[in-house]
Amino acid sequence: MSEPAARPEVVQLPAEPPVAVPPRNRRAAQQRVREARDRLTSTSGTRPAFDRELLRQYAQTRLSASLVVTLLVVGTGILFGFWMQPLPAAAWSCGMLCIHAVILRACNRYLAETPTPNSTHKWRLRFIFLDLLYGLSWTVILVHPTGVDVVSNSLMMFLMLLVVAVSSMLAASLPIAAFAATAPVTLGVALSFILRGTFDNYVLAVLAVAAEGYFALLAQRLHSTTLATLEARAEKDALIGELEQAKAISDEARHRAEAANVAKSRFLAQMSHELRTPLNAILGFSEVMKSEIFGGHAVPVYKDYSADIHNSGVHLLNLINEILDLSRIEAGRYELNEEAVSLVHVVADCHHLLKLRASSRGITIHEVFEHGMPRVWGDERACRQIVLNLLSNAIKFTPQSGEIWLKVGWTASGGQYLSCKDTGSGIAEEEIPIVLASFGQGSNSIKSAEQGAGLGLPIAKSLIDMHGGTFTLKSKLRVGTEVIITFPPERVMSALAPMTPDAPPLQPNYEMNVADEKRRPRNKPIMNAGTGL
């Protein structure tokens, strides 16, 4: 029997991460899709909304120019009444006025009803037909035989240009309607000139056709300008809509973030109270058991266990305090109790507190302080916390028999600086942003047996930022780390300058000479305000 074929191994390729599309490209793609959809649903090549807007402008223009057209029709009828028989001219004027009334009624009906895509197409055809009828009516009067003299030709040419110009301007929002209203007039007048068979009439026919082309081009340009204005307004409305939507989203996100921040603050405040209450009991009883106040332990190892419990409780208490401090700083609720602080004394006190811990590990701490340093205006508790955090980190990551330098001095700009430099393992350059972030720890910190929460440096940086100072971290692997914080010059309380000789006396001079005593008025009433005395 033949062995079954080996089942092919199916290897699943790693899914490619989604590529973020820039907002500009996304907006352009949406615009192209919208334009393609509009071209498929439109009958004129533009957006359906633009078709309705163009028809609305056409109707409004017709209604606003109704008086002008009426005067033009009446004036032409009166003129031709004197030029030819009055009865045909009156009949033509009545017919033109009726057609004009029908156009106005159609415009009012269109503006009154709610537009739909189907009705827009029907109204567009209706307006084109009415303009064609309007142009044919003008052709009837302009090509009527009135003679072949120069006056009749000039009058016909003038009226033709006037009718074409007015019709082109009125129907510029609908170029097809403008062409339907002006083309019959132009063709009729040009044909009338051509049939007369003279050179002058040929020239007039050419001029009539050229005028039609010029006004048709002008109407097309006006239509393009109107369409560009509508597109710009639509883009502006779309952009405003996007901005309002983005603002609503950002406001909602901000409200959620504020609610989450309030919930976090309440949670931390509640948990700190709930944790500290049993933690105080743990610390107190473990210290009693460690100190063997009520007697020695039956088993000596219990004393070591009590010490471990106490140390763990102290570590947990410090961690809770650091988390609360960081949460208050991030929420902007950390208030500085500013006073005159001696930076040298603060650093010396912190050195004294951690000196025993450093000596137990064989670490030597050197103090390099400049003498005569004035005080700085700041929060003593915050400054003490900054120094303790920096010095604790230096002791933690400095190996046996290492060295630490504490320096306090002047900056080049007149401020004061504090430097904490150690000979520890150092931090990689790419890990510096990590250790400066909240709960961030470098690779050396993770490998260290004495791990922390990763809050010491972020808290120190935030506190010095609140004082308007700078925080600089310099480190090199297997060489050491140096942290430099600076206080700005405006926080240094320098000695005040001596008073000038021209300063007023601190107390009034009661020594008066005899001449002044004689010039002083006698028996002057004390309370003479408002009495005129």
C-alpha cells in the first residue's frame, strides 16, 4: 500500500499592522467618492444639491428682474407700434407679457415646493422650454419686415443685443436656458440680414452671431463662477461640520478623561485611607514583635520574620505615599508651601538620614558645597523629597565600595544647582525616556535585587518643574549617572541693596528750630475739616 501523502504544513503569516491613513488623504478620498456618486446621480454633471441651488438662483433672479423685463417688453411694443401697425405690436406685447407671467408663476411655484431629485430634473426641462418660448416670441417681433433702411437695421441690431444681454444675465445660472432664449433671436436676426443680400447686411449678420457667442461665453463664465462659489461654500460647510464633530468628540473625550481622573483621585484617596489603617497596625505590632518588648521569642527566627514584616510594611507605606504624590501632581492639586529654604542644609540633612544606609554597603558620599549660598524661595518638603529620591536611587544602583558626589553651587545665570553623581551601572541612552516616565524602569533596575516602583525620578522631575527649574539626567553604561537640577535665578533670595542717603527718615524729626516754632500758627482748631477756617 502506498503511504498517504504528507500533510502540507500551513504557516500562518503574521498579520500586517494597519496603516494609519492621514486625515488629509482620508478627506480627499471621501471627496472623490462623493463626487463620483454625485456624477452618477446627477443629470447635469454637477452635484444634485448644486442643481437645486442653481435652479433656485435662476428663479430668484427671474423674479427680481421681472420689472426690468416688463419695461423692456412694453417699451419694445410701443416702439414697434409707432414703427409699424399698432395692432400687431399690441398683440405681441400682450403675448410676451403672458409668457413672462407664466415664467414668474413657475419660478414662484418652484421656490414654494420642496425640491426632490426627480422634480429638479422636471423643473429644469420646464424652465428651458419656457425660455425657448420666450426667445421665439422675441424673434417674431425682431424679424418682422419693417424696411431695409439703415435705421431699421440699427434698431433691429440694438434690440437684438439688448435682448441677448438681458436673457444671458438672467439665465446665467442655467446656461442651456440662456442659450434657448438667445439662440432663436440671434439666428432669426442673422438670417434676416443674410436674406437681404447686401454686404452691410452680411457684416451685421456676422456681428449678430459674434455677439451671441460672446454672451454665451459670458453666461458660461458666470455659471462656472457661481458653481465654484457653491463648491467653496459646500466645502466650507463640510469643514465646519467636521470641526464641530471633532469638537464634540474632543469635548466628550475630555469629559470622560476628567471623570476618569476624578474617579482615580477618589479611588486613590479611598484606598490610601483603607490601606493605611491596617498598615499602621501591621507596622506597630511588627515593630513590637521585632523589638521583643513583651519578652523574647521562643524561636529566634520569629524575630527575623517580624523584621521582614516591618520592612515590607514600611516599603508599602512609602509606595502608597509616592503614588498619592504623583497623582496629586498629575491632577494639578499639589500645592507648594513656599518659604525661604537653604538648599545646602536640606542636602546635608538628607545625607545624614541616608548615611547609615550608604555605610552599610561600603559607599562613600562626598559633599562639595559652595560657602555663603543664600536661601531659595521654594517648598522645603518638595526639595527634601527631591534630594531623598535622587540620593536613594544613587545608593540603590551603586555597587559595593562605590562613591557618590553631592554638589550644590551657583549656575552661570545666577541660579542654584544640585548635582547627584554616582559610580553605578548607569543607564542606556535609549532607556532614559523610560526611566523618566511614571512606573518606568530600566533594564538594570529590573535586574537589581532592590527594585522600586519607578516613581522617584518622575516625582523629582515634576516637583522641580513646578518650581520653574530644570531637570537633567546624564548617564553612561558601566560609568555612572549624574542628575542635575537647577533653580531659576528669580528664586534665589539675594541680600537687599543698602539704602541710599536720600531715603526718608524712618521716624519723624521732632527737633524744631525757633524760627519754625514762631511761624507755627497759634490757637488753630484741630477739627477744622470742611469748616473753611
